[in-house]
Amino acid sequence: MQIDTLGILLGFAAVTLAALEPRRPWVALVSLAGFAAGAAWLGPARFPDPGTAAFLAAGPAALALAKPRWGAGAAACAGLAAALWAGVMQVQGLPALPAAAVAALPPAAAALLARRSGRFAPAGLREEALALVVVLGLLVALVPEVVAGWRSASAFGSTPQEAARAGGTAWMLAAASLCAVGGALYALWRRRRWRRR
């Protein structure tokens, strides 16, 4: 299940980061270079663990939230996220060429549509998409570790059936807590940012 959620996260991150700097013509070249470097570096045999790949998607999104004019870096990270997404599809059994095409087309379409019309991805929508990438990235990276720790701790003092039930409860508790904390931090950040204007 974690690899499926990782694929969704990486696809969403690639599209979101690709639409950040639509007015600059060199962004497509930088994104293509990021995709090529990621595809050369990765592959099904050298694919990073899902937690690391989730942090590779959430980190640039958090940086783009903090520094909105991070054009070249965001474009390169969009290409890297697309290459990671292609790697996820290869791990799931899709051949390399169709995986690369499927992973490259949505970010390219998002960049093209954002370049043609400013209404495609307004600033508020981009910020919320970046925040969603950060929260989903943290969920994919941290929740399985929290659940594994919760299960091992609950296994010490319970029967096997109680331990299995506690693991499912732990997943829901960790996900709900992370969403609540992430939402509160995002609301505080937006409030402070709107006061500065």
C-alpha cells in the first residue's frame, strides 16, 4: 500500500512543482535535465526506500512554500519527482519506456497549461497544492514507521489478536494526528503571511 501512495505523491509533486514557474522558457530544459538525471540515477534496482522518496518529494515542496521564487530548483525537482514516479511504475511492473512517458506527460502538460494561462494554476492553488504535497509526503514517510513502533510496543503486553487490532488503530491515530498538526501549522503560516501583505 505504501508504494501505491508513494506513486500518487510523486505524480502530484511532479505536476505541482512543474507549474510553479510558468513564465520562464528555460524551466522546461531544467525540468528535463532533472528527469534525465533522476532516470540515470534511479531504476528498479536502485530505487530508494519509500520513506526517502517521499522526503525527496516533500522537501522541495516545503522549500517552494518558504521561497516562492525558487524557479530552477523547483523545475529540477519536478523532473526528479517524475523520474521517481517512473521508478515506482517500473517497480510495479510497467516497462521503462511507457513508465517514463506516463511520468513525463502530466508535468509537461501542467507546465504548458500554466504557461498559456495564468488562470490554470493561480498562486493560492499552487500554495495549497504544495502544502498537500508536504503533508502527504510526511504521511508516506513517517506513518509506516510509527505504526511499526506502535505494533511492536503493543505486542509486548497483549495477545496476537489484540496486537493486530492495535496496529490498525495506530495507523488511523497517527494519520489523523499528523493531518491535524499539519493543518494547524498551515493555517498559522497562511494567517501570518496574509498579515504581512
